[in-house]
Amino acid sequence: MNHMSPTIGILFALGALFGWALGDFSIQRAVRAVGNVHALFYIGILGAVGLLPFVWNEIVPTFSNTGNWPLMAFICLLIFFTALVNFQTLKLGKLSVVMPINGIELVIALLLAAAVGRERYAPLIYGFMLLVALGLILTSVISIKNLKRMRWEKGVAFAFVGAMGLGASDYFIGQSSRVFSPLFTNWLIDAALALGTFIIILKRYKPAGLLHDLQRHFNIIASQSLLDNLAWISFAYSATYIPIGIASAVSEGYLALGAMLGVLINKERLRPHQYLGIGITIFGVLALSLLTAS
């Protein structure tokens, strides 16, 4: 782990926060326009091609070591499955409802960081992590008296499954970025996403449809692909400067920002306690940023 100033790690985590919020907003539009598999292919192919010049020298040495294969294979499968589920969540659900449910992502990432990575934090840090989790819970609950209805919201079931996958992804991408490099980790994942989705496209769709998508929805495809890649690269770098749990806690503010985008741009409605949850989340993230950087 890099022991340079944690301020750099916090800045990267904040970059992931904004990248994921804006990226998921764009992904929702992309999956509704071109479908889950096609949207994921564009993200993968952009990263695989765009990052290739920066990781070229790492590919042969890394793959030559067979001891790296289990970790690389696990990460690729985990991200592939999680991305498809998460994209289905965004396709079906309201941004302001399904995004905050991804707060489970923070809990999973912190548990893995503490149990597997043996990361330990000051009591005050744990307190603000819990505050962020509370804010995310408040934002995700439509009504305390009407939880049954919330469970039947479109996309909620996928959101819970996807959130658990995202939490595991946060931790293992952070670990992989320390074992290899942040750019190689992201290139590997993008290459796997591009290859996996292209195989599905060959079997279930017509490859010519990709060109048709680009002609009709280029701006949406470009924005979601660029933002999502930049967000994951930022998170991977943040995990090399600061503990993975801290990087996850700070970057999780994207859920509150994403919910706000759903309200402000998609005109989705939230209850008063959900606005309170957004405020608590933002306060907790800022506090974590300041405490960790000091």
C-alpha cells in the first residue's frame, strides 16, 4: 500500500463518487436505449482499448505467473455478474429508489476490509461510517409503515443482489490494485466484460446492431462508458493510498448524489425522511474525508 499523503486517496475517492453518480445516471439512459448487454459491451471495449497502451508491459509478466490466475478469474466473473445485475436494476427501477439500496455495498466492503483485509479504524471513523449507512437506509426506505410496497418496487430485488456484488467488487478491486496496478486491474476487467458481452451478442443478437446503436445513441453510449471507466479507475487508485474501507465510505456518497439526480432531472419524488437521509449521507462522507485526510 502506498504511504503517501491520504489526501491524494481522498481526492481519488471523491472522483469515484462523482464519476459513479453521473455514470449510473448515464447508464440508466443507455440500458433503456440499447439494452444491458450492449451498454456493458461499450464500457468494456472502451476501457480495454483505451487502457491497453498504458498496461502493455504488464500483461505478459502478469499472465506468465499462474499464481495470479485465480484472483484475476474471480474478479472478472464477479464484476461481469454484478454489472449485468446492476444494469438490470437501473433499467427497471427509479434512480432515487434503487440507488440508495446500493448502500448495502458499503456494509459488504467494510466487512470484507475488516475480516479479510484486517483493516482497523479509529472509533470516530467507525461512527461516521455508521452515520453514512444510516443516511443511505433513510434514503432507500419509502415509508416505514409501507415496507411491503417498497419490496415490490421495480428493480429492488435486483438492487439488493447487485449491491452485495458491488460491495465485494469494491474490496477485491482494491486488493487487486495493490497486487497488480490500478490501470491493469481495470484493463483486465474491461477486457473480460468486452469479451463476455461480445460472445453473448454473437449468440443472441446481431453484431450489426452495435453500429446501429452508435449511430442513434452515440452521446449516451460515450458518456456512460467514459464516466464509468474513470470512476472505477479513480476508486482503484484511491485504494492504493488509503484503506479500502475508507475509500468505499467516501465514494459511497455517489448514492445520495445519484438519488438527487433522479429527483432533479428525472423528476422522481422523495419523502421528507429520504431528503434527510441524503443530507446525513453527504455530511458523513465529508466528515470521513476530513478525518482521513488530517
